[in-house]
Amino acid sequence: MDNYGNYDAVGGGLLAGMGVATMLFYLAILVLYIAGFWKIFEKAGKPGWAAIVPIYNMIIIAEIVGKPIWWGIVAALVPCVNIVFSIWLMNLLMKSFGKEVPLWTVLTVFFGFVTIPVH
């Protein structure tokens, strides 16, 4: 009498499918970021492979914009402060590539997966 159907399997499959789709979307955005930063680093005369090394890439961005290395370390490691330093570094990066700073900084902060590969 406890036969209520096979609804748990359907719901579980649906959630698994949504999880896979979300993961693929995230990976696609990650590939766009890596490709964009790779291109930016090569334009600046830095090694492109540095775009995939987590802390080193922030140090390279600090070098590109002319700030000391410790800026990159703070931007990568210090909680809460890293948000401010990362936005500041993106602002300086946009300025160093000749973009209109306020607009491109805001676009990069919110839609970096589009603006970073444009460079």
C-alpha cells in the first residue's frame, strides 16, 4: 500500500542534470577568464601561462599596472581587503590598456567574462 510512484528518481535526475549544466556553464566562464588574462599577459610582455597560477597571476597584474608585488599578494590572500585591492587592480589594468576607466572598471567587475577577453 505504500506505493507512491517513482517520483524521487525523477527529481534526483532533474537536480543532477541542473548540477551538470551549472558546472558546464561555470567551466565555460572560467575558460573565458583564463583565455582573456592569457592574452592580456602576453600583450604586456609577461608569460601567458601565469594566468592559470592562482596567486602568481595577481602578482603579474600588479606588475603590469606598476604597483609593488605585495599588492598582488594582498589581492590574492587577505580576506575582505582582497575585494578592494582586486577592484583597484582591475581599474588600473583598464587604465593601462587605454580603456575609459569608470565604465570599463564597472563592466569588468560585473561582467569580466565578457570584458577581459575583449582586450
